[in-house]
Amino acid sequence: MRGAVKREVAATDEYDRLVQRAYRADVSCAPKAAAKLAKQAIELDPDRPGAYFVLGNACRSSEEFLRARECFLSAMHGALSAGAC
């Protein structure tokens, strides 16, 4: 059981690192890098909203407005499901 908990913690830490790196890439005007990192975070934990929000910003910066909308809606749905709102 301890191994499973350690893997879960490691995945959470990696998710947070990827989202932070994606955010920094996005605010540094590197939307392609931000999108790539955010997608990696989503693969790790598709139920958490943070990566969807960063991906939405990256898509908006790349003028992919429909995809950005989908990502923002996914972020909102994830936040509501998690009880964050």
C-alpha cells in the first residue's frame, strides 16, 4: 500500500510541476511549449482543472478560440467536480 501512496504523491508532484512549467511558458509567450506541457499534465491526471486552464490560455494565445473554449469548460467542470467552486 505504501508504494501506491508514493506513486500517487509522485504523480501529483509531477502534475504540479508540469502545470507550473506550462504556466511559465504561456506567460513567456511560448504557447506551443505551454500546450505541450499542459497536455502532459492532463495525461497524468485528467480530473484536475489546472492544466486545462493553462491549455485554454495557450490555445487562446495561438488564436485557437474554439479549442480554448473547450479547455476552459473542462477546467470549470473539473473545478466544480472537485468542489473548488
